Amino acid sequence: MAPNEIYQYSIVTALLDGVAENGLPLTDLLKHGDHGLGTFRHLEGEMIVLDGIVYQMRSDGSVTAVDLPSASASKQTETAVAPFAMITHFQPAQSTQAVLSDKADLHSLVAFLLPEAHNVYLSFRIHGRFRSITVRTVGGQTKPHEGLTEVGAHQTSNTFEEDPPIEGTIFGFRSPAYMQNVSVAGDHLHFISADRRKGGHLLALVSDGEVTVEVAPAYKFHLELPAHDDEFNDAQLQGDSEAIAAVEG
């Protein structure tokens, strides 16, 4: 895929219906990009992909780089598949330094940097130091077919307010409103600290002075649906915009 084209596996509505038993091998996912986000089999934590490395951020607070099987391996490990993921070969089209007091500042800034890209997908990366970062991580399904809303009811939230301020990277996508239920409409962002020890799905932020904000539009979006997956085939997939907004923040 060319730079900034977005590849997505499955749809977010499938997660609402608890379709998380199977997924795309992460070795295949990385063929489509080097920056992205998603989740793991059975919704076991949050995924962020930076510079071609996949990190798993669990509800117990641990963060690990996923040890992917070799190309010759015949079987994927338990965590090495994604029931949902988005990825791109990220190449910033615009970059600036900015002070961010909250997520609303980030939303406005990205719109300012790319005013001609209101109705397309965007990908963006933010790096710097933060006076406060709030993230959440889901703990995984406790029973078969448990949906994202139910899993989200027992998620873990953490706020990092440290001295010195925490340094890290945020990466994610802005999906247009008309793609709700396929993707997460609006901003879907994950954070990981520079020491790769903390992270999760971003809920709130306050930067410590200026941070670097890089953004790129995506005019090509590739969607792959699960094949030969009975769980996906049997799901209702009717969508629920309010449920997605509630669980994705």
C-alpha cells in the first residue's frame, strides 16, 4: 500500500457483538503499514503499532512488545491476531508544534491543519511531554461472545500526572461521521509512554508546553472483512452509535 492509505480489518460493530474469537494474524497486518491501533483476541487489551512494532497494553497496567511468530511458523500465538485493527504507512503531510489543553484542542488543530480534508479519513501522531494523560484499557471477554459494551463496563482507567511530566506518543485516526459503525467516527487514539511501560486508549490529555503534531489525509481506505468466520457470519451487526461513543470515549 502507498503511504497514508488506510487498511482496516473487520468493523467496530463486530466488536460490539463480541466477534473476537478469531482475527487477522499480526504478521499479515504489518504488511499493510507501520503505524496503527486495534485490539487482540478476546479483547485482551489495547494495541498500538509504532514504527512497525506492535505493543499490547493490558488492564493490569503492563505493556509488552508482541513477539510475533516467524514467517515459517505454522500457528499463531494466542495474542498474535487482531479481531479489529487499522494501520497505515504513516507519512505526515503537515506538522506543527502546539500546546494542547484537552482533546478538543487537538480536534480543532487537526481541522485547521487540513481544512480541505473534513470528509475523509485522517491519521495523526503526537509526540512530546504531557502534564496529564488519562487512558483506559479493557480487560478482555469473561465469557464467549461478550460484546465491547459489556467488556468496557469492567475496563481500567489510569491518569498519569507525573513529575517530571510523562513523555510519550499518541497515534490514531479520525474517521468521518458517515463511517460510524464501520470505524469509530471521530478521533480514535491510543497512547504509549516513551519508556514503553504505560499506555492505553486515550481519554484525556494536557500537554506540558508544546508537542509535535503530525497529520496526513487518507483518500484510499481498504476494508477486509473476516472470511470463513462463523462468529462474524452469525452476528447481527446492526450498529449502535451511542454505544460506540460511550465505550470509545
